[in-house]
Amino acid sequence: MESPLPAHEQEDDSEDDTVPADPEKWQCGDVVRCVRWVSRQFSVPAPRTHLLPSSGAALLALTADNWLQVCSGNEQAARIFQAYVAHAHAAAKGRPPPPQLPEHQTSSSQGLSQQTGQ
């Protein structure tokens, strides 16, 4: 499957720039590249990398409180990161996406899932 990150937005953190579409398959470098991209895309502070789990499966298991800790207490950033990962996972599994965040519901043509290319 295609990477959830646009090719021009991917970091050169490793020799392989592709990120699996399904967060369950992400490894440490994929997690880091994804959170950097989301941070830039949504203009939110990047999470504290040393607190991020080293796999996408563990990232999916983070609770809202975990995300808040990883994001240094920034509620907006925590909600955006958690929502992005949930949307990417739902899209990869062919499931309906979770509800959009209130700040992304202003236009039916500009939802979070469209902003992430899904």
C-alpha cells in the first residue's frame, strides 16, 4: 500500500522513505517520520520523541491521557495526533473513520481524512 505521507513530506530518516499505510506495521523510524509530518501538516508542536512508543501497534494503544503526556500537555496536539493515527488505521483496514475533530468539521470537503490523503 501507499504511504500515508505525501512523498515530498517524507523525512530522510532512513534508507527506506516509505511508511506502511497501516500504523500497525510501523516501526520506530516510521513513527518518528509520521509524527514529524503531522506536526508540520497541522501546525502543532511535535511530541516528545523519547516518549513515543517504538512501534505503530503500541502507538495505536496510546490513550488520550498518554497522548497528552507525550505532547507535553498540549491538548490540541494530543487530539490531532491520536485522531490522525486512528484515521490512518481505519483507512488501512477498510473501516469507517472515527468522527472528525470539531475543528475539522467546518466543511464536508475538507475533513481530516482528506487532509491526510485517505
